[in-house]
Amino acid sequence: MIKLIKKNNKPVITAQGEKCFWMCTGQILANLAELVQVLEHMDENTFSYHVNQDRNDFSNWIADVLGEAKLGAAVRKIKTASTMAKKIKSYL
């Protein structure tokens, strides 16, 4: 289930239940703001688990679950957690 909330006239999409992002660390994320907070403090091993040459779990979740296709495509090419956090933060 996806919940839509308006903040500053921009919709904030929050995933619920099984639509949330489940990190390899056990953390569960529900929206882009939470993802930014985690990315800003993420170690390289955790980032590499979710983003590598075979996949980009964050990009897929942003595009496919949250419905933000343009942002998902934009972060697909990013290879560091800090750069991805900045890109998402600027979008918000």
C-alpha cells in the first residue's frame, strides 16, 4: 500500500507494509526522506550491497514502488551514497 501526503505542495509518497524498502542491515525505509537520512550515514559495504554493476535496489524502489520514474532513472547512474543522498535531497 502507498500513502500520499502533500508537503509544501509536493506529494510525499510513503510506502507501507511490504512496499517499504528492506535494507540488508534490517532497517526499513518508507519514503525518500528516510532514504536520504540513511544514505548520508551509510557505509560503503552496505551501499555496495544495494548498488553494484548488476543492480541498483534504490533506483528500482524509487521508480517502481514510489512511482518516481525520473528520479529513479537519475539515481541509477550514481555510484556513491553521498552523491545519491544529495540528488534525492535536491529533488525533495
